[in-house]
Amino acid sequence: MNSLGFFFSCFNEKKAVEYSLSQLVVYYPNSPIYLVSDGGIDFSYLKKYYSNLETKLDEDTMSATFKITDKNWKEETHQKSIKKAVNAVLRRLEQAILYCSTDYILMMDPDTLIRGTLNIPTNVKLLGSRINKNFPQEIKDILSNINGAKVIDCWGATPAIFEVNTFLKSLEKIKKNQEIIDLFINEFYAIYAHDVLIPLMFALVGEEETFNPDIVECNRNIYWESSNKPLVHQFKKFYEDK
């Protein structure tokens, strides 16, 4: 059986984070969890409740991206914000991998609810919803010109379950050629988004996202509560403004 760790990215969604964690440990009581607050609440108080939890309060890298659109992303200030956010995600994931020391990582946000044991098929490198299609041709051209990469046109890796060794292989490739991230950022405005960045990371080393049948999304399936899917996305019942 593959071991599974959890990377939790959040901001100030206090009730949602607390509830999501409380449900996660019902099914994974001994799995390591690495939680990063992106300039929001210091969640270190939760460590007294969960012995397998590590938390970090990091700088805010996402607020600046809220001003970015598919019309203005090539402006210099936005390019810098996108790159900063991308590098923060990669750095935090590397730290999570070191802490968790597991075969796989589930990358989740406060709107992720785990309500059952998750399935990881043998030899699958990346699991996601594959809900989005049609990457810009420029992104495909970049991938086609990188040795060992695979051209992809479908993505949606959130919540993403990925194999650690393959991710690290891709990360090493990026560290050796920082221009890769610059090329992506120059051709697509949402590279900083997890569901875009992670599939591209795996495409760099020839792997494509695999559809995860465990996922159900609240906004796309009105019957999500009665479904037997163990991985719920877009669950915002405990968000403060709800």
C-alpha cells in the first residue's frame, strides 16, 4: 500500500480548516500533514490537537494574483507576482515532501473534505479531475520543445494526489532551467493556480494527469452529499462568509 501525506494550503478560513482537518484524521489518523498559511492565520495552535501536524505561517503570495486577469497578466508587475506565487508553491511542496516522507501527497485547500479512504491506483503519478481543456497553443509549443516532456491539453489537478518521486524529478528539471517557468508565465495567466501548475510539472517529465473517480465537486453535482465519493471539492459550508 502506498503511504499518503497531506499538504494543506490555506489563508484565514479558520472554521473550514478546523473542520477539514477533523474529518481528515478520521480516515488518516497517523498520516503526516503539512499546513501552510499564505499570509493569513497562524494555525500553529492546532498542533496541540494533532501530533502529526506541522504548520507554517508564510508570506502572502496570493493576494496580488487576485488582480490578474487574462487581459493584463503580461504587465511586468503581474508577471513578478505570478512568478513569486509559483515559486512559493514549489518551495512549500518541497518542504511538505521532506516533512511527510511519504510515497504520495494530497494537495488540498480548506474546501476539500475527506469522507472515506482514498484510492491510488498502481503506477499512477498524478490524479485529478481533468475538468479543463484547451491549453493555449503556446503552452503546447513550449512542452513540445522540452526534452522528455509530454504535450497535454487537459488538466484540473485539485485536489491533486501526486507521486513524490516524479514531482521531485520535475522540480530538479526546473531548478536546472529556471527559464521553463518564465516561458509558461509569459504564455498563460494562471500558472500560479494549483490545478494548472501541477499538471504542467508532471508534463515536463512525460506524465499526464489521470482522472480521479474519487472526486465529487459540490458546485457541479447537486447530489454530491448522497454520492459515495470520498474526496469532496468546493465544500464551503464552514467558510466564514457563509
